Amino acid sequence: MKFVNKNNQYHYVRPLALVWFASQLISCAFAPWEPAVDKTKISEAQVSEARKNLAKEPEAVVQRKNLLITSELAASKYLLEAELAQSKGDYEEAVNLYHKVLTFLPDNPTALSGIIKVERELAQAKKLESVNELIQSNKLEEAKEPLHQVLLENPQNSEAIRLQNVLKDKLPPQTSRPPQLKTQVDKPITLELRDANIKVVFEALSRATGINFILDKDIKPDTKASIFIKKARIEDAIDMVLSSNGLQKKVLSENTVLVFSNTQQKLKDYQDLMIRSFYFSNTSAKQVSALLKSMLKTKDIFVDDRLNMLVMRDTPEVIRIAEKLVAANDLEDPEVMLDIEVLEVSRNRLQELGIVYPNQLAVIGTGLSGSLTLDALKNITSETISVSPNPAVNFRKTSGDVNLLSNPRIRVKNNEKAKVLVGDKVPIITTTSTANVGISESVQYIDVGLKLDVEPRITLNNFVNIKIGLEVSSLGDKTRTSNGAEVYTIGTRNANTVLSLKNGETQVLAGLISDDERKNASKLPGLGDIPLLGRLFSNQLDQKTKTEIVLAITPRIISNIDRPNAEISEYWSGTETLISDKPQINLPAASSPPMTAVERLREQMRMKQQEQAPELQTEQPVSEPVSEPVPAEQVPERPAGQPLESVPEAP
């Protein structure tokens, strides 16, 4: 600092300049920070203002930063409000909020997907309204298809699930009887034919039921069938005729049925196949794929691991069974909260009483770096002899109580492992000596303290089976190695067990006790062994350590598996050769008994009447048999055990 003296006046030019410069620095350093942004008050107008400020100064970093932050905060705010409005069913408000986001972030993927999701939910809501109206009008069959479409798009739709349960309560069980064709009459039919041509059989069925039958070209025209049906439902009569002759049907319309041979090739040619995609939330697509292949013998299955999705192609009956299998397996994993208390009580008692006497004399100060010589012994004086250890009187007594409490709470999924460590990682140094290389050291860390491993398994009756592994370790004595490294002994106590506890039940595991008692005495030979007086010539060290570990564990089930409905737990699956979701009517195609003379005569008369006046057959009531049987009072009673051929003919 230099003072300038001019006209007897001192001008502090340089000091003033420095003071001014320092004041500017201080004013900059202590300038107020930018006010914190209030996320709840961010609006579209603030985003527009930030965009205008950036337009004025396109190269300004601060303005660009303000625009990015303001846009992001406003978008987050509007998106959260839109999700809340959508969850409450206020779709109009949700769409408006999504459009607000798109005004300043036109490519925001969340807003774009949100609008699409809202439109889809609106369409689903309209479908559900129509389904509700159909159910109220008792048009249950018509309500099934739109409800099924909504559940395919959104299986978690609560309103759709509610309507599905209402529909299940009002509809009869699906496995009670096969689907019905819409026929012209509702009365039961009676049909009696013996060794008739298969085409005649279906012609008679067509006249009796009003259903059109189309026969496959490969059905043998000379196939004979015998039918004896009395007052049976139309659908049952058709199924019995088909199953007893090794045939299958395919419904083409409400009153048209295609009949073909029940062979593997014909099933491939005529059976319609569907493609169904399954998305899983709680199970693996590979696991479900193995299940479907094993249970339904389905071959056309594709698994997408990226989406955890499965696509299968099979008949509608197999698809319906697959849906039930998936519903029974794609269930949420149970979860349990484990309240764990670990208490460690440690007590230490130490008492040291007595006199420490020297027990070693050594020659010092000889000036020799090596071994002691006889010449050096000549110069030994009291100054060159040392005594160790130094005499001392010990009267020490210490006691210590340590109580450690750990109270971890862990939430674990079913059959998953959880670990808790309360302690330290202690370094263990390993020294390796290599010839012509040198000595190298490596450090390895081990866990010392409380280690707890648990693996719960939750049962359906609200019990929790827990596999527990408890280890309590502590550092022991320190030992110094030959190269100067320090190592510690580590004491451990382990307990492994499996418990079965009810929800909320507490189990205490105790008894992990370590009781260590040590007594050391340092005495003068001979004098220290004198009773009573020997205490004056000895040093007594008594040490006692006792440690106890107590573990208390309480499981609290957060969620458990809900048992599926009865129709998902048990349902029809067809036969060994044909998978179907309804019971099959399989009758053996046994040969019919020979006709009696009267039966042969009446069969010939019926065939002639059919050829001469077929129009009379079409006007025959459905409740009457196509060929009139012999009256019961004219047929003699057959003795028990007598075959049909031996029954005497009626007059």
C-alpha cells in the first residue's frame, strides 16, 4: 500500500480502489438465491412465459434451464391430476388435462398414451352399460359376448368383473349340458329305427327337428344304424346318433349342422381354430406353456419372454379350458411382514487383586550388540541389571452390562429369501510370500454382527412356515503375526430352524448363551502357595463374561392366495382323444339284435309308406315316433335273463 502526498494532503487512491472492488465481490457473493419453485403452483401460463423469455434470449442458458424445468414440473402436475380424474371416472377432465400437457409438450408419450387409454375405457364403459341393460332385460346370452370382449381388453376392470359375477349367478352352469341349437319345436322326440341307412336316419331327424344336416362326402353310404330314442331332447338325440356311429358335428348356423367322420384328419379339416394371447402378471409364460402342453396337448404355442406373453392356437373349447387354467395359476404371490426383535444381553465382570513381583532379571547396558561374553560379566554392576516386570500393587474391579436391541421389519414375498445384517464388515488381511517376487497383501471383508436369513412359505390356512438362519458373531482377541499384521479371533453362535406360526403369533428363540469364566494367578514360587499368606505373594485375575441372545419373530400376513371359484377349480375337459369343455356322450356302436318276424314285416310296410307318401312323414308330430312301435300290451313279457332272440313273437 502506497500513500501519495500532494499539497500536504494524503490521497488514499489505491486503498479506496481495493475497498470498492472488495465490496462488489461481497455483494455478488451474498446475493440472494433464486426463489424455490413451488411445484403446486406451476401452470401452463408460466410455461408460456418461460418460452417467451427464451425467445428473447435464445442463447441464454438460464432461460433454457427455466423452460425445461417449468415444462417438466407442469407436465408432472397435470399428468398426476389426469390419472386421479381417470381413476374416479371423470374421463372428460382427464382428456382436458392430457391436452394441456400436449400444448407445451406435443410429443409427451404419457399424455398421448393416456388419451388412447381414456378413449378405450370410454368404449368399454359404453359396452358395460349395454351389458347391464341386457342383463336387466334378462337377455343373458346376448350379454356374454360384449362382456367377454371387455374382459379380454382389461381383465382387471372392476365393473366388468362385477357383471361377470352377476351373469354367472343368473346363468346355469356351463358344464350342465352342451350348447343348444335353435330348433323349430321344443318338444321331446321319439325315434325308432333298426338297421336303417345312415342317410335315412338323418332325414328322419331333419323332419322331426327342423334342422338341416349336411353329410360329408366321405361318410360311407352303406352305413347302417339302429336308433331307439323315446322322449329325448333334440340335442341329446342328435349327439347320441353321432357318437354311436363314430361321427362329429359342426354347427354352421342356428338350424344347419355339418356331419363328418370322427377322425383326426376330418377334425383338422373342419374344426375351427382360434388364436388367444395371454399376458401374465404373477407367473411365467414358460411355466404356463409347459402346463398347457401337458394338460391340453396343445402344440401351437409361442412364448414371448420380453412381454411375458403366451400365444396359442387351438379350438374354441380348448381355448376356454386354457382360460380357466390361466385364471387358476396367474394369482398374486402372498406377502408377509416379519417383525423381528433381537436382544443381546452381555455382562462382564473383572477383578484383579494382588502384588505383581518381578520375575525376570536381565543384563543391560553392556554395549554389546551380540551375545553376552565372559569378559562383559566382569563389569556387571547394579546399573547394568534390569528387573521386569516392575513391581506393582493391583486392586482393580470392573463390571459392565451391555444391552443391544435390533428391531428390523422386513416385507417378504412367498418362498423368497430375505437377509438382515446388523454389524460391521471387518477387514481380514492375507499375506502371500512369493519367491523372487516379494510379499503381497490382500484384504477380504467378512460380516461380523447379527446376520439373519429368513425364507417364509405362506399356507392357505393363514399359517407361515419360516426357515430361519441366525448367526451372531463378535470380535475376539487380537493377535499379531510375525510380519506385524494384526488379526482377530471371531466368535460365532448359529441357530437354524423351521417354524410354523399362525398369523400374528410371536415365537421366541432363546438359549444362545455364551458363558466364559477365567481365573489367572501369578505367584512367587513356594511363597504363593502358602494358605492365606499366599495372597500376599500373588496376583489374582478373575474374569467372567456372559452373553445371551434372544430372538422374537412375529409374522403378519399382508396378502394371501384367494381360492378360485368352483368353475375354475373343477370343470369338464373332454375325453382322452377329444378336448372339450362339456361332458361327452359316447355310446358304443354295438350291433343291434335280430328282428322278429313281426318287426321285419312292419319295417317293410313303413319303408313302402315312406316311398309312396313321404309328405305324410313330414306332417307327423314330433312327439310321436317316426315308426310306430308294437303296443306294449301285445308284446309278451320276456323272462328275466332270456335273450331278445328267444322272446316269442307277438300275434
